[in-house]
Amino acid sequence: MTGATRQELAPAARTAPLHSRFDGAGLHLRNRIVMAPMTRAMSPGGIPGPDVAAYYARRAAGGVGLIVTEGTVVDHPTSSSRDDIPRFHGDALAGWQAVAEAVHAEGAAIIPQLWHVGWDPLHWGRDADGPPRPAPSSPSGIDPDSGNRVPPMTLADIGDVIAAFAGAARSARRIGFDGIELHAAHGYLIDQFLWKTTNRRTDRYGGPAIRDRARFAADVVTACREATGPDFPVVVRLSQWKVGHYQARLADDPAELAELLEPLAEAGADVFHCSQRRFWRPEFAGSRLNLAGWAKKLTGRPAITVGSVGLADSDFLGYLEGKGAATADVDEVCARLAAGEFDLVAVGRALIADPDWPRRIRSGHPTRPFDAAMLHALH
């Protein structure tokens, strides 16, 4: 169907692929729209309160099919150094159970994103008026920005972190979530094992091949699968780019990407959530497939695409970079979804701006544009 013809259709028909049901990988969703995980850092003491529950419930009421929570840190001493980042252990679990119940009451599914930041310059360092913070966890103790080093993780450290992820996954099932997502993207701990710049290990968790460096991620998936059983969805979020390293790449071609994805699929990953800065950009030369498209093609697993979806008036990080308008187009993501390139579409800042975004695009009503000031409050 040509673009001109699509424009002649009623909004509900044009966006029908987004609003079709999804039943697969243990997920049963009323539509293909996913709320992307976005750190809000508004959980004092690491505990999500009623305002957090209301924030997610509003997006569920607005028509989202699946919510992936902001990153929630696992029970490990160096998983995060910020008190306002929500935890997914201990007394924070009661708050998360309330979040899940509020979202379910509005008809959406919800999974927590489980996170360990590793060596993250935004989280680690020295407080202005306090002592140095504990040395962060890192596969090889290398800060990719400064080159500074700390002792690399021992095998015992690695075992503790894997156990922490498994414990969080078990808790997610116990308190009523619909699955989990493992944050293995954007330069955080699991991704630090995948990236050759930060993983120089020579033991079983490192090596020159990406399949070797994927062992830690695969072991986390295996442990979470064993902790939750065979029917509890495990989503893995991956990216090529890292925070502050936007040109970084884990895989330079489809063969290398297969070397990364196959161990994770074999370990029990059900869905791959593939983060790009702009969803419409091809991942490799010679094909228009984006990263999610390649993940689906190479593994046969369902894939979630994400990257500037629904932003008609701002570019990814445009409020920081001062760049111009985006060319992302809901019609394009719908056409590619209908063609089977990927299965689900994650929407980020457009849903911060407008909790009713799914209903508005279906009806053709204008959506509220995103503004960076919206990041400073839950609404």
C-alpha cells in the first residue's frame, strides 16, 4: 500500500497493526504497544509509592498493551548508588505489587526491568560532601570514559550478581508481574560483559568472540528461567550503542549478531527488545531490517522495536543535543509491523507526554508533544 493511500484511510485502519492482539512467548496483550522503560528516579529510599503506581496506571488506562517499568535494581551492594532509583527487593516489593495491581486493573500487562548499573559514571563517584562510594562492579574494572581501573569482578562476585537477578525474577512472579525484562543494553553491567571495550577477561566470561562474552548474559537468563519456570516470559533488552558512546557496536554484521543472540535464546530468552536511537534506520548494509528485525530473523523469537516512535517534533535526546525535527512516522512503524519485521513497538517519551497516546492515534486526535520539562515530575 502506498503512503498516499494509507493517508486516505481512517486513523483506526491506518494504525490497526499497532492495535491488534499479541499472543506469544507467554504474553497475552490487547495490542502491540509497549511502554518503554524510562528511568524516572522518583522513588525515595528506593521504594515506589502511590504516585508511581498512579503514573503507570494512567498509561494502562490510556491503552498501552504492555508496560516495562523503569529500571529496578537487584539486591546487590553495587547495583546502584542512587537512593531514588527503585529497588526490586526487600520492602520495595510491596510498592511494586501495588503498581502491578493498579496496571492490571486497567487491562494492561506489566513486567519489571531488572537492572545492575555496573560501572556507570552517572551513578558512581564521590559525593561533593562525602567519602568515595564503593568500587563499582565491572567485568574487567575498566571505565570506558576515563580508562580508570578498579579490581575486576571475581567469579564469586559474578555468582552473587547472577543470584541477585534470579532472586528478583522469582519475586516478580510471586507478586503478580507478567514476566521480566533483563537490562542488557546501554553500557550497564550485562552489556559491559558483551562489549569488548569493557570486557578483557580471559576466563569463561570473556574472550575474543562475542559468543564468549555473552556467557554472563546467558547465565543470568538461565538462572532467571530456573527461578521462575518455563512459562514465565523473559525479555532481554539489547543495544549496540552505549550511554556516551553512541557509535559503539557489539556486532558489525548479522553473523556476529547471531553469535550474541543464539546463546541467549538457548538459555531461555523469549523476546528480544532491541534499542535503537531511531527505529527506521537499517542495522546492517544491504538490508532495510532494523535491529529488532534482525533479532527476529536470526532467532525466530518475537522482537520489540524502539527508537523515537511517535515523536513528530523532537529527535532522540534532541533536548540535550539541540538537533532538529525527527522523521519518525507512525505510519512507517505500522507498515513494518504489519510486514512482520518485528512484533511489538515500544513508545517512550511520547507516552511521558501523553498517557492517552494509544487512544489518540487510533482516533486521530492530536497527541500532546513531548517537552523536556515533563521529565521532572510524574504525571
